[in-house]
Amino acid sequence: MYMISAQDIERQVGYWRANAVEDLASGEVLVRSGHGRQGLFFIHLALEKVLKAHVTRATKDVAPKIHSLTRLAELSGLTISAGMRDVLGETGRFNIAGRYPDEKNQPVPIRSAQARVKRAKEVFRWLMMQL
């Protein structure tokens, strides 16, 4: 494992944090405009990126190129509640559905997508406050 300097760690954390905020906003816009699956994919990206900021800080290394929210949460060293883990697990499925849409991926009803965004935003806010 290559350890990066404290300055590079903070630069990486800032990079992940800024991109996470942007992806959260994009996800919200997509859901509001009726694109539930696509919006939830961006919500997944937002959570992934804020978790990668935590992993970078915790490991003092570049975050791994993985997309599993639950695995990133484990690597972050944060104490995450069961409810938050549930949200990460639920949101994680939109990583695949957003990247590889097929006939099995039915459109996400907008009310369902909005409820998922609301729960994910709560986790997102908590994660951001821990940085």
C-alpha cells in the first residue's frame, strides 16, 4: 500500500466531497423530472463518493475502485447504524440498474424514488458532517 501525504489526503477528500455534492444535486434533479432510476444512480454515486472521502482519510491512501456502498462503509471505519446500512444496501442496487439497464429493471415509480432520495439524503448529510 502506498501512503499519500497529508496534503494529498486532504486534496483527495476535497475532490470526493465536491463531486459527491454535485452528484447528489444531479440525482435530485433527475428524480424531480421523472427519471427515477437514473436519479437513484446519481444518488448512489453521491454516497459512493462521500464514502470514498472517508476511506481516503481513514486509510491515508487512495480509495479503492469499488462501488459497493456497504464495503466502502466498512473500510471507512465509521460506526454506521443498521438503518443507514439498510439505506446503503437499497441504494447500492441502483449502481447496477443505472449502468446496465435491461428488461428486468422496471421504471422506478417517482414516489418511491422520492422516498429513497429522502432516506439517502439523511445518510449523506450524516456522512458529510463526519468529514
